[in-house]
Amino acid sequence: MIQVEKVGIYLSKWISFLAVFIYLIQSGLLIFLIKDKFDLERQIAFQQKRITELEERLQIFKAIEDFQIGFSDEEVGQLSDVVFTESRRYHYDPMFVLAIIITESSFRKGQVSPKGARGLMQMIPYVGEDVAMRAGVDWEGMQTLFEPQSNIKLGTLHLFEQILEFGDVQQAIVAYNMGETRLRGLIRQNLPMPKQYLKRVMDNYKMLKETYAV
């Protein structure tokens, strides 16, 4: 009887050991499957993000290609990159940046306004010089404003600073066009804000969104 009990205890230990071993194997397999599923989901999310980014870049490229005047294919590609990058930096919709450019310069290379504003985003030289260091742009005189990529970097930061200054996107857009000092003068006198430029920007933005929706 004692011998049988010893055998039973011996078998019981092995069964317990086997059960624990099987449990550990199953737990390890479950952890592996969960990690594998997590990695797969992360890869899928990354690929979806990349696809969305590529689609957005393509729409920017198409819009610039359709509206630009005087730029080479290589320059169009460079413009697409800088519009995408600066839009991400300041959380703009790229089509909004393009709407500003179309309104300001009709996307014409080397554009100069009667008031001396230059380039795609029609930057006044003294404003461009003031913004240059904060935008990470090497200021080499007024000619810098005719460098499309530099001009867009300066213009997008200047607009962003106006948004921070006024705390209102519509006022910032108007200030970008007429100047911060003039707009503040109107506000102090409780006079109405001009709406013509703002309407042109918003009409162009709506057109671009409808035509090049991602």
C-alpha cells in the first residue's frame, strides 16, 4: 500500500510539473501572439499614415502644377516639399497655404507688387528680414524673397505669428495682407475690418479643397 502511495505521489509530481510546463508554454505562446498582433497593427498604422502622407503630397503637387506660372518641374517638386513640411510645422491645411499663395501672387514666379512685396507669399522686405532668423532662413537681402522655398518658410511663419498675436485666424489673415499696425488701428477705432482679401483667400481655399480633396 505504501509503495502504491509513493508511486502515486511520484506520478502526481510529474503531472503537476507537466501541467506547469504546458501552462508556461501556452502563456509564452499567448504573449508572442499578442506581441505579434501588436507589431502587425503598428506596421499597418504606419503604412496607412505613409499612404495618407503620400496622397497629401500628391494633391499638393497637382495643385501647384496646375496653378504655377514660370516654375520648372524640379521646382514644383521642391515647392510641394516645402508646403507640406511648413504646413505640418504650423498645423496648417496645405490647401490653406496654397490659397494664400494664389491670392497673393497667382503662383507667379518672381512676382513683385506695386507696394514692393516680393515672391510667392508677397513678403515685404523688412518683414522678411525680421522673420528670417526665427524661420531658420539665411537672409541675403531682398533677393532671398525670390527664392521660393525661403519665401514660403518666411510667409508661413509670419502668418503663424499673426495668428498667435491676434488669437483669431480671420484677423491674422487680414493683418498678413494689410499689416498688423493698420489692423490694430482699425480695431482701436472700432472700425469694421476689410473683408475683400479674406473673402478671396477663403474662396480660393474652398476651390482647392473641392478640387484637390485628399
